[in-house]
Amino acid sequence: MSERLNQLGLQALLRQGYQPAEGITLGRITRQDRQRLTVLTADGPVRAILSPKNRLAKKNKILTPVVGDWIEIEEDTSESGMPAVRMLLPRFSKLSRRAAGDAPVEQVLVANPDIVFVVSGLDQNFNPNRIQRFLSMAWSCGLPAVLLLSKADLVDGLSEKLKLLEPILYGTPVYPVNMHDGASLEAPLLHLTTGQCAALIGSSGVGKSTLVNQLLGVNQMATQAVRAFDDKGRHTTTHRELCVLPDNRGLIIDTPGMREAQIWYDEDQLRDRYQALLNHANDCKFTNCRHLEEPDCAVKKQTLINTQFDHLWRQYCLVAYGITDVSDLIRTS
């Protein structure tokens, strides 16, 4: 396979057991515009279209190809003059939320991310409760998170705001950054490497698209200023787009601003994320232990001797049970 596909994260796909067949065009979706997709292949970008079979996936939206997905493309073009999607390949991860409405329906935002960059402004956008929801959104999908606090060059009282975040971070790395200063973005980028993908999430106007432009070195994503009187952003970005960072530094997916993060609980991915912690569950006194207030819980005992497990357990309590204050639970260890 080509170096271009390796830059797109092909090795992760191969580790899942995928074996590309001869004569198959393989690519990763970088942008979706209704039924039309921009797909990056070994030979460069191509435009493809969803086949009628793919469109039937509306009955099960999680099967509809989205940005970040790996797909196989038909060799022949359709009546539209574009090749059609032949097959959606299995995802090894996904960032999802609960779709709007009363029914519990999963909406897959991006496919196959390795990490989530939660972006929050240090201006009037700063809201610890909202930041916690965005972090929980990543954790609920089994994904690690990094918090970027933008506009660090424009605000005072940084240390006070960082202190407000301490109770909700649970080991999450935090970086105050200036989106217009590439040097301030170097440390967050250490969480990425060739072929790995970060998904950006956050409210409108926090600087997600500005971040992408800064990393790419070109103004690829449209941006505009926030409203002066309340620092609220306008919904400039209306689509999701995967971009390949220069110098093999990984991939990044820009997403539209979200007003709120409705959590979708993915039990399998959650268990994968906390497997190291839950491996001790076999030593709990009760086989149905929830690792909360039950006596002789082996999982909770690990939190007392291992800081990393303590962070993971607090994340687990928040995502699985909605518990934000574990003070009473700790006293029942």
C-alpha cells in the first residue's frame, strides 16, 4: 500500500484484520456533502457518491459512511459520473452523541478517531460544566481526551480558571493555547503521530477552524470573529472535514460547533477504555459489583494505590453512572 494511505492511518485498519483485495480502490472519507463524498485514495482525492444500498442505511444511520470512515470504491463510475461506495469497512472507534429527539438514537459524528481534542475558549465561552460534558462525550465513546483552552493570550486570571477545572479533569492533559501562534500548539500535537487522528469538538467561536488553518499553514477552513458583546461564536463551519497535517504529524477533523453534548453510552468502547481498571473486577467480593459503594471492591482498592486508576475510576463513575462527586464513595472503600 502507498505511503499516502499509511499517512491516513492504514496500519490501524490492517491491525483490525482488513486484507485489501487486488483491484480495489481503498480510501478514507475527508468530507461529506449530502450524498457526495470526498475520498482520499492512494492516487489522490476523488469524488464518490453513496450507492442506493448506502442510502438505505438511513434506517440505521450508524451504517451511513461519515468523515473518517474507510471505504472501498467501485471501479466504474455511476450515472452521475462518480464512482459509488462499494463497501463501508468496520470502524475501530467512533465519536458519537445522542441525536436530537425523544428516542434514544445514536448519531455518529466522525469515524475512527484516536483521540478527541476538546476546545474551549478562556473568554466568556469558559464553562466548566460544558467542558465536563464534552470530556464525558469522548470518554463515553472509549476515547482519550485532551483539553485545549484557546485565547490564552487575550484573558487574565488564567491560574484561577485552571483551578476551577481541577475537579473535572481526572488526569486529562490541559493546554492553554493561542490559535494564531504555532509554537503554543506544539505540546498538544505530541499526542498525535503519523496516521493517528484527532477529532475537534467544542462550541462555536472557540477557534477550532483557526487551529486547523494554523496547523495546515493555509486558510482552508472558513472563520469569522465572535460577537463582541458576549464572545459567542457564529456557526461558520457547517461540515466535518478531515485534514492531513504537514510533516506526517497526523490527522485532524474539524467539526461544527455544538451547543450541547448529548452523551451516547457505548458500552463496548467504554469497557475497552477502562479494561485495565476493570481487569480487577474478578477479585471483587460480589460478582455483580458496580464498583461504587459495594464493600471489598477490588477495583476501588486499586484507586487508592494508583493515581492513574483513580482518574480512570472517576471517569467511569461519571460516564457510566452520571456521578460527579465521588467523595462519599471513596469513604466506603
